[in-house]
Amino acid sequence: MLKYLSRPAVKLVERYLPDPFIFVLLLTLVAAAAAIGVERQTPLAVLRFWGDGFWDLLTFSMQMLLVLVTGFMLASSPPVKRQLARLAGKAGTPARAILLVTLVSLAASWINWGFGLVVGALFAKELARQIRVDYRLLVASAYSGFVVWHGGLAGSIPLVIATEGHFTADRIGVIATSQTIFSLFNLAIVLALFIVVPLVNRWMLPDDKDSVYVETDMLVDEKSRNGLATRPAEHLENSVSLAWMVGIPGLLFLLDHFLLRGGGLNLNVVNFLFLFLAIVLHRTPRRLLDSLNEAIKGGAGIVIQFPFYAGIMAIMVQSGLAETLSQGFVSIANADTLPFWTFISAGVVNLFVPSGGGQWAVQAPVMLPAAQALGAEVPRIAMAVAWGDAWTNLLQPFWALPVLAIAGLKAKDIMGFCLIQLVVTGIIISLGLTYLP
């Protein structure tokens, strides 16, 4: 049934979903119009919100670009490519390839969202080299695993409220991850998604006549230039010793960070790990730079679109529009239904504010007083915001940009399949947040 349901969804999205850059331009106009029409802001005020906030995501934009570039360089190193090829060889059939890439992406995303985005996309590419399978669904399956990230070890909202001195500590105190990430209801939701998401992807596998395949020669990465070094500079470029004299101390720094200083895993640490592993595993600076030149080609979308999303977030937050949206859902809730309506409102807000931390800053001042007034569980409400933020990423192409860049596809190629997953995962998460103890 899902195979036949996915067919019109794929065609609908392919026909009407524009390029992600067009999508962000339309969202900018919608947010601005809503701020003027709903919040009674003046056009000049909205213009100032947008312009003043346009560059607020520069640090994050660079981090995301490095997620793409360093992850690509690591995965294109000979040892990692061999391991990915070996794992891909265990699939054997198109159906197993879909199941395997989804499970790998789910597991990697639960550990760390940046890791999951890169690993899933690169593994999908390796599977496509070995198995004739619908490439759109393969990449969509890799991206669909991202839905669990905010219920995992790197979930920004549960980690924020577990930190001493967080901005809502005076209202809710510090909430341990045992009540959020490792709570029974959250683990049950994650487990259900680990079972259902791969199966749904498998059931959407098109017939051969409806499948879209990719030629394997299109998936071959650019080879490093080989040849005898004739200049002193070329000797340095091809020096294993030089690469390892810098790469190994970088890895030693990480050992110190984790083992001696008890440091955690965040986006900067992931990028640092990817970069220095890539330096060591490529063995020479020349091979690393060749890989970098190939990787950077896919970063254009991140560079141009993230500033526009920063502007949209500024309009949503500073105009009061995000708060109004959240309050609208809260007004129809009671203690039992508040987690559900919080989840739905977070999903809507995420379309305009695709940032977990930023979304919590917007919704916490609305959701936390409502939870306390209605007698709802605060940890569950916090996780409802987290899951809502992760859920509509299946529709919002913001986070798909690194995956699409690595895979060489466009958003319209995968979002039809993701639309089916949006419905299925929305039901599972809603039921878990509302009914599980």
C-alpha cells in the first residue's frame, strides 16, 4: 500500500516543491507578511528585524559547512571507503540496501546529528555503487534517519535543561537526562522509530519501471593526482610525515578532551574529529586537498541559504509571531493533551525556525508556564518541543542540504518519500508523547 501511496506523493513534490533557495525566499515573504498582518508590526520594523538578524547564524553556517566538508574528506579516505564498501556488500538486494542505510542513519543520528547526516549520505552513495536500487529512495532513507536526532545523545533541548544555569533554570531547575533522553517514553519512541522507519522505507520501494537509477560512473569520486614529485613543494604536498606530525597531535588533543577532562560531544568536537582523522587517513596533504576540492562543491546551498533562515528566525522571534503560534495551540490544550499540541506547534514553528536551540528559546517562555499551570510533566513538554523540531525536518529542506550536496540530488527528488515518513512518524511520536508513561 505504501508503495502506491508514495507514488503520487513523489510526483506531487517533484512537480511543486521548488529548489530550497526558492523555498527560503517564499518563507521569508510569508514570515514578513504574517508579522505585519498578525502582529501588527510596521513594514519598517519587520525590515529591521530581518536585516539585523540576517548574519546571526554565521558561526553555525560555518559549522554546517565543515560538517559537510570534513565528513566528506573522512569518508573519502581509503580506509573508510573500504569499510563502507565492505558494509555495503552485506546488503545484496535493493530491499536490504534500503533497510541497512536507514538503520545506519538512525543509529548515527541518535549519537550525533551532524555525524548522522554525513554518514547516512555517504553510505547511501556507496550502496548505489554496488546495488541497482532507486537512488531517490536510497538517499531519502538516509535522510529519514535524522528524525531521531533530538531524542538522542546530542539533543540540544534536553542537554540545555540538564545544564546548570540554563536560561529557564529559575522556573524549572535542572532536569536530568534520565527524565528526558533516557526516560521510558522517549526510549520507547526511539525504539518504535528504529523499527517502523526502515520498514516504511522498504515498503515504499518502487517497481523497476518506476525506479530512478544513477549511473555508477556518476558516483566515482575524483581521484587524487599521482606522479613523481619534481619540486621541493611537491615533496611537502606528498609527505606522510608532515600530515601525521599535525594529524596525530590533533587526535591526542581529543583523547585529552574526552578521557582526562571529561569533555562531551558537540558540533565543534565532531568537526575536529572528522578533520584530524581525515588528515591521518589520507596520509598526505595532497590527497586531503584533492578530497577537499571535491567536497566543497556541494556547500553552495549552505553558504547562501543559512543567512536567509537567520533573517526569518529574527522576524519570527522579535515580532512575537512564534510566541503567538505557540500560544494558539496551548489555548486549546489540557494537562493530558498539552504534550500533543506542544509537539504540533513545535513542528509548525520549526518550518520557520529550523534550529533546536533557537526554537527552545522561543517556545520555552510559552510552554513552561502552560505546563505548570495545567499540571503537565515539564520533561515531557520539553521533549515534545524537541520531537516537534526534529519531526518537520522531513518536510523542511534546511537540514537536507548537506545530504543532498553529498548525494548530488535536489530536494524534490527525496521529499516525496519523506512526506510519507512525516505522516507515519508523526503518528508514532504523538502517541508516545500522549499515552506512554
